Amino acid sequence: MKLSLLYHCSVFSLAVLAREIIFPPIGAVNAYQRTLGGSSSGLLVDDVDIISPSPFSGLPTFAHLPYIQCFDETLDVPKYDIAFLGAPFDTGVTARPGARFGPDGIRQGSRRISAYATSVYTGEDSFQQWATIVDCGNAPLTVLDNTVALKQLQKAHKVISARAANTTDKSSTPRIIMLGGDHTTTLAALRSTYTHWGEVSVIHFDSHIDTWDPKALGGGISDYAAVNHGTFLHLAHEEGLIRNTSIHAGIRAPLIRPKGDLRNDLRCGFEIIKARDIDRIGVSGVIEKLKERVGNSRVYISVDIDVLDPAFAPATGTAEVGGWTTRELLSILDGLEGLRVVGADIVEVAPIYDNPGETTVLAAAEVAHSLMTLMVQTPVQA
């Protein structure tokens, strides 16, 4: 009885105290309140900084890089050494569409990447080295005709890379990092790359081989259907764009013709590192195989985000379970320092399938950052 009475008295006392709380009649922060490090006179509206970037300010370019209209050949634009190019194209897919929104999704994922952020692994800031780096925005591609769209992309890539570089003692030809878009876009990029650099060794990170003979994938329907995201490397070989020192990494998807696909893949100049090989040889073993395969040749690195396991990159059109982790992929890319990378892309990002945490676009943005860093680390003269 005494405990009950004590309890009710305590509750009553708290209720009285709660009702007696008096809030101040004015705002808690005075308009002239001094900020940390400010003068005794306080900080006025006209004194604040609205020039320095923040993660959510300005137009969404990759890593807050300056935007340049690169496509009009008649315009005299600021010179650059490395350019990001968006390829909003996804009508070459055999599964889920949506990668036309990939370039903007990757830019959104890059909003916390910017200059003056030193890598904890290398101790360097790749934005603050010798290279002038820009974002050229998305190429203007028709959505109604794949043939025309790929020609538009090829021309956009070619125009951007044909401009005089800013730091000619390092490299006279600008290098392009393309943000896809489905993997068909890599064919347009390789065609453009060939005009400046000749044949290249392709390091192809993917869960699929993408060297399928068009007769096996699409070509049985029409020549138009034969050009897709699973045949582009076959076509690149047929056109003489790539060397027979190319290599896949992370392969795990089923084959269409068990023996025929592998024979054709070898004919197209590729060796294969399967996804589960990393369990046996480790990250360092994968790096060693990639470097040994391409040697001192000029290299084009193409990264399909589905090389990652869907747990790390669900937002893609043709997801395959059993892939690599984001950390493994980034470690492998960083281990390719010293290669003569003349072009690169990150493709097959379809943001509509991402989760609220933006797992896929965050990973893709960091992949693009790693590709950029490889270009900065090793300049290449045309």
C-alpha cells in the first residue's frame, strides 16, 4: 500500500513538473550568434561561403567535376586529359532494361567522391595530380534506332577524344571513361578507341563471356538483333579492334553451346578467369594473370557491374549469383597500376533495381574512380 501511494505521488510530481516547463519566447539560435572560429561580432548572411562544393550542391556531374559541352566540334572548350562520357542506351539487352539511367545513377553514387580526399590505401588524391578531368555529360542518343544510336555514341566518343589534350607532355590524346548504358555501348567505344590507339587488349570484368556468335544470340532473328550486349566482343574481334591478348575476369554465367562458345571465345582472343578461381588463387593471383596476359600492350578495361554478386550490386539487367565482392573487385583494379590503360567503361547499371541504400550505384561510382586513378597513374602517349 505504501509503495503504491509512493508511486502515485511520484507520477503526480513529474506531471506537475512537466506542466511547469517554460520554453523561451525566442529562437534558440540568435541570428548574430558566433560560430566556432568566428569573430566576436558573429557571422552574418553575407559572410557565409556558397562557392565551395558540398556533396549535394550544383548539377550532378561525376565526383563534382566541371561540366563541359564536348560534342560540338565548332566550340572552343577548355582542354582536358580525361573525360567522363555518359551512354544512356539499353535497347541491346536480353533481360531487364533500365541501364539508360545508369550514367545519371553512377553520378548520383559519386556525390561523396571529390577532390581533396586522399586515398587511405595509396596516400594520394588522383584528382590533384597532373591530369585535368571533366564530365562531358551524356551523349545525345536516339531511343528509336539502335544502329543510329550506336553511331551517335561512336561519334561522340571520337569527337571527345580527338580534341587536343591539356597536358601534352604526358599524353596528347584525351582518354575516355564511359558510364553505361548496356554493354553494347562498349562496341562503339572500341571503334572510336581504335582510331586513336589501334588494337587494344581488353580486360573484361563480367559474369558473361559476351563473345557469343550472333548466330547463337540474336543473329537468327535479324542482322539488327545480332548487335547486342552478348555479342559485342565477337563483333569487335571480327572488325579487328582487339588483340588476341584479351582476357575475361569473373565469368560464371551458363554457356549457350558448351563447346562451341568456348572455342569461339578462344578464337576471339580471350582467356578466362572464372569467378571461383579467386577462392583458389586469391586477389593477387587474379592480378598476376591479368597483367601477364595483356603485357605491355595498350589496354581497354570494361567493367560490367554484374561481375559483382547481386548481394553487392542488385541493380543490373542480367544478375548472376556467386560473384565477387565489391572489395575484391576494387582491390583487383587497384592492383592493375602500371598498365597502359587507354580507355575504360563501367556498364549495365540499372538504378531502378537498386535498394534504398544505393548499393549498386555507390559500387559503380567507386569502380569509375578506380579506372580514373589507373589512367592518372600511367600516362600513355598516342
